Amino acid sequence: MNTKALITGTGHFVPSKVVTNFDLEKKMDTSDEWIRQRSGIVERRHVEPGVGSSDLAYEAALLAIEDAKIDKSEIDFIIAATLSPDHYFPGIGVIVQAKLGLSGIGALDVRNQCTGFIYALSVADQYIKTHSYKRILLVAAEVQSSNLNYSDEGRDMAVLFGDGGGAVILEPNEKNDSRGILSTHLFSDGRFVSDLWMEKPSPKDNPTFSEEFFKNKKFFPEMDGRNVFKNASEKMPEAVRIALKHNDLSIDDVDHLIPHQANDRISQMVARSLKIPIEKVIRNIDRFGNTTSASIPIAMDEALKGRIIKEGDIVVLTAFGSGYTWGSAVIQF
Ligand code: UT7
């Protein structure tokens, strides 16, 4: 039997500043009632100026390292997922590495937006299974609050997204029992790039920054909410079914489903489609909004620390987002 990758530590970190729906009412034509009804979100966290996704990732990483009861010097590879890196380049992998004082080891950046954690988990899983690395730090973190359009024009997105970071440590299951990552399944459809994207800045424009750039405001993320909603509600259950079939599992075998926290209505539709009791679906979007790549590791850490997920439980992850990209993973904890 192949060595499986075990998640041996988790951590999450969110900024302390709470932004309620009522706070957003003051900035744009929206209401607490609309946001709750359409998304299930009550509040989200925003960073203070000067804080980047690498800072949230670093804090989450420290907590995951502590939880795994390892010394940070034992980490031999870093994978970082974000759509909101501190800089256009380089990615945050190397910045997190430097903050941890781990110069020299490899640091890989994953750019798969809301599905970033599952894509990154899949990469980590392959490295562990093939004995390439022994202790991988996987971080996923986002700072979105600094580049949302808080006018009426951008209200569909501005109310949804929040800042936060999550991290996990992956190690080989030396006992070779049934625990570990059982499989990961990745999908994408690049025909829908413009359904959810931040179009600019783009090196295709020469010069990249011009009067036009500031006038057109294409530097704010844009989303065709209805299309994304429809596709997310279909593709996430589809990815879960593929994952269960691959492992010869039925929906009754699943102890918990952790969907990317995109919109609580989407999570409920995914549950209905899969006929999984809603109590088995981990949901925390009410408190954090949609934190993109960080939403699954934040929810996972909360569920583990709250003893909702217990040793031996079968947990299925699924996500959908910009790209489009989507995917699933089955883990026995
Ligand atoms: O993270 C992965 C990717 N993201 C997602 O999965 C998000 C997917 N999409 C969604 O969650 C939903 O489409 C939204 C929450 C963004 C919007 O909800 P919806 O039920 O699809 O609303 P809608 O876009 O159909 O808009 C309904 C109305 C529109 O007004 P009219 O045209 O009916 O007069 C919007 O202009 O709601 C309006 N609206 C708002 N009203 C108050 C849009 N945003 C807001 C707002 N406050 N924040």
C-alpha cells in the first residue's frame, strides 16, 4: 500500500477587525437583510492597512506547526495558495518562508483561487506519497478587503469576501493504517475565465498603468454572480460524487463535508443535491464571509479544534471558483 499523507496539524488566523453587514450598509446601497438572505453572511474580517496575505499565512502556519508538535526546522517544503499575494511577484510562498526563517527549502505558489487549497493539497499529497518531502507546510491566505469596490457598482462582491488564513502540516502516515488523504480530484474549464476575475493590471497592456487603467476600473474583481452560483451548485456535488465513487464510498460513509464557503445558499444546495444531512456540512460563512482559498482550512481547523471532526472520520472537501476551477478530496482523519 502507498504511504498516505496525514494532516498532522492545523491552524487558522483571521484579523481582529470585524466588519458587519450594518457597517457595509453605511458604504453602499445594501442591507443586512439582503446579505443574510442571499449569502448567509453576518460579518467578515478585514485587515488593517499594511497587512498582507503572507502575514495571515505566517500566523496560521505558526499555529499549525504548534498543533503538529513539530519544530519549524523540520518542514522541508512550503506550498502557498492565494489569489491575493502581497506583490504582483514573487508569490507569498517565499515570503512566508523568510518569515519562518526557513531559507533554502522549496516554496511553491498555487494560483487556483477558491479551489486553491484543494489543488495545493493534491500537490502536497503527491510529494508525500512519492517520498519527495516528509513535512510539508501548506498555507492558504487572502487579503481581499483592500481591493473591493465599496460603491453600489461593486456591492455584489464587496459584501461577500473577507480576509483570513489557514494552514495545515502534512506528513506520511508511517503506521500505514487507513488514515490520510484518500484521493484528490481536480477540474477546470478556462472558457469561463471572465465570469470571475480581476482583469487588470495586465502585462498585455503596454504600458500596463495608464490613464485608461484608472478610468476603466478593471482592477476591481468582477463576477457574473448568477452563472458562478449555478455552476458552483452543480460542479461541487459532481466532484464529490466522483471522489466517493473513486473510493467506493457512499454518501452515508461521509462524516463531514467541508464545502468552500462561497455562499451559504450554495452549501445548502450542494447538501440537497448530495442528499447529505445539513448537520454534516461544516459552515462558518456567517462569521467570516468568503475567504476564497482560506475558507476550507479555516473551517477544517475550527471543526477539528471544536471536536466536530474526530479521529477516523471520513471528511470530504469540495470547492469551486474563478477559472473556473473546482475539485474534491477525501480524507480520513
Ligand atoms: O467563491 C467562489 C465564487 N463565488 C461564488 O460562488 C459566489 C456566487 N454568487 C453568489 O453568491 C450570488 O450570485 C450573489 C450573492 C453574488 C448574488 O445573489 P443573487 O441571488 O444571485 O442576486 P442577483 O445577482 O441575481 O441580484 C439580485 C438583485 C439585483 O438587483 P435587480 O437587478 O434585481 O434590481 C442586484 O443588483 O440584488 C442586487 N444586489 C444587491 N442588493 C443589495 C446585488 N448585490 C447586492 C447587495 N445588496 N450587496
